[in-house]
Amino acid sequence: MIDIFLLSLLIGGLARLVNRAGGIEYLLKLAHKFISGKRSAELGIAAIVSVTDIAVANNTVAILINGEVAKSLCHSFKVDPRRSAALLSTFSSIFQGLIPYGAQMLILTGFTTGKVSPLEILPYTWFLYLLALSAIVSIFVPFSDGLIRRDPWNYEFDKPESQI
């Protein structure tokens, strides 16, 4: 646990430095070039957190780094922040489980004392593939929009309508 704590602490500090140096603003400008509506904003949030997770190999830190980017995209393209939080969590978890240098994969291969490589395990991570497929389908098939319409997000007060 100490290793993971120190890694998270250092990467979290690095993320704050990137934010102060304008890295988040750069990501926002880059994302706005490719995003034109609500669905593409959801795909953008998923892509940004996925790439960040691959880079830092820690899903919690990837979520923290991209929280402000996702919040800005939510307000610009009217994506429900609850939906954005689900996308951040889901896609960072998917890629955290797939990268061979992620904590989960390292622990799993450590149990085999080096007899199995991460690439040999990947075909058996079917849960991650099903999760990715269902998350991508949920972006294009708005089956949850009816639930969100019951308690829509008020962007002016930054709260659901039921709490205003």
C-alpha cells in the first residue's frame, strides 16, 4: 500500500503542476476542436481519461487530472455531470485493467511468480471488453436519458433540479 500511496501522491502533485502550467487549458482547446455536440463530448471525456490512464497507470489520478476538463465539457455541451462522472470512472477502470504495467496486472502476474505474462492474461479479461462495449453503446443509445429527464441538471446552480 505504501508504494501505491507514494505513487498517487507524486502523480497527483505532478497533475497539479501540469494544471498550473496550462496543460489543462491546452487539453480543453484540443478537445474543443474535435467536439461538436453532446455525444462527441461524451466520447471526448472517455478518450481523454483513457489516454491519461494509459500515461499515468493510475485510474484515480487519471480521474482527478481530467475532472476539470470533464466539468468544462459538461457545461459547454450540456452533458449531465453525473453521466460524465460515470464515463470518467468506467473508462479509466477499463484501461487500468488492460495496460500490462498497471497495478492490477502487476499484482496478478506477481501471483504467478513470473510464469505468466500480462499479454497471456489479456484474452481472459472479458469483463473489461464487455464493460467497454456497454459503455460505448450507452453513449450512442440513450437508454438512460429518460432517468436523467426525471431530474435534469441545472447548469446555472450546478445542481439537479430536485435540489433547488
